[in-house]
Amino acid sequence: MNKVDILCDKDRMLMHDFSRQSLSRMSSHATVLGVLPFFSTYQDTNVKKEVDKDRLIIREAAAAFESGRPVCDLDLEEIFEKTKDVDKIFLGNLAIPFFTISVRYSDFADIRIQRIWRISRSVYELLSHWPEGASFTDAVRNAYPADKFREVLVEILHLYNEETRMLGKSIRHLGPFRAAVNAYTEALHQAMEDVMSSLTVSAVQRIYGDKTVYA
């Protein structure tokens, strides 16, 4: 597995773990989940969409790095436009009778572009500190002190959380389900924010071992 594939795989594992723990944290909202059972399918599909989008961003940044372009020369708007193709696949696969999802990019374009920038910078930082034959763990340790690596993970996950919240608000024509959808969206947002701290601490400890990580 090459370096880019490793980065994509690590991102996939992180995002799926984040989603799983967040949904588990929402177990106290059983009433909301019971009223809206389709949301488990929605969330699974949304995570897959996010992983696919992250893979696109990672590959775009890695290709630019390998070509010798500085990270400041990345065309974030161009990458943003490419992520819309991933959204189209997501919406096409999301068949929920009687519900309409209309994505208003103006609601979260700034957040997505911030996340593209943060992920792209991370790709550059890791690849520039990743000598041939070294492991992913070696690259992370070379690129960041433990507290900085956790800060990067928190920033990436928080931006994902905010975009997910905005996307949830894009659901239209819900009638009497509007209040339940709002409750679900806010409960998920809070669960994701709550899980983020312990998840990132665990991720950092796997890389840096017993070094102290301040939450």
C-alpha cells in the first residue's frame, strides 16, 4: 500500500469510528431515532460520502505535492467543485420517500473550503516528513508534536460536524416531521462534539504511546 492509500485508509477508519461512536452516544434519543428510522441509513450513506470526498481531497493534494507545487498554490475552489460530484452520487443513492433534499452550497461552502484547506495542509505536512520505508506513525511523529496532531484532528472533525449539521438542515418538505428532524440533527451535532474529545485523545495515544495528551 502506498502512502496516499495509507492516508485514505486512516481517514476512512477515523470517520467510521467517529460516526459509530456518535450514533452510540445518541442512544438516549431512542424516541427520535424510532420516529425517523431512515436516519440510520442517511447517516451511513453520509459517512461514505464524506470518506469518498476526503479521498478526493487527499489525492488532489498528494498529486500537487508530488508535482512540486506549494500548498498555497492549491486551487481550493476547483477541488470544492469536484466535491460536488461526490454529493450528486450521495443524493442519487439516498432514496427517502416523501422527502426532498436540496443542497444549498451557500450555507456551508466556506466550511467545506476550510476543511479542504486543513486536510490538504495535513497531506503536505505528512508527506514532507515521511521518508521512504518509514511508517505512517513515523510520519505523524516527525510532522507534529502530540498536542498539535490532536489539534489538527479536532479541527478536521469539527468542520465535518458543522457541515453535517448544515446538510441536515437542507432537508425540505417534511411536514409534521420537521420538529423531529431538527431534534435529530441537533442531537447528532451535540453527540459528535462530545465524542470528538475522547476519540482524538485515543487516536493520538495510539501514535505517541504513553505521552500525555491534554484534552
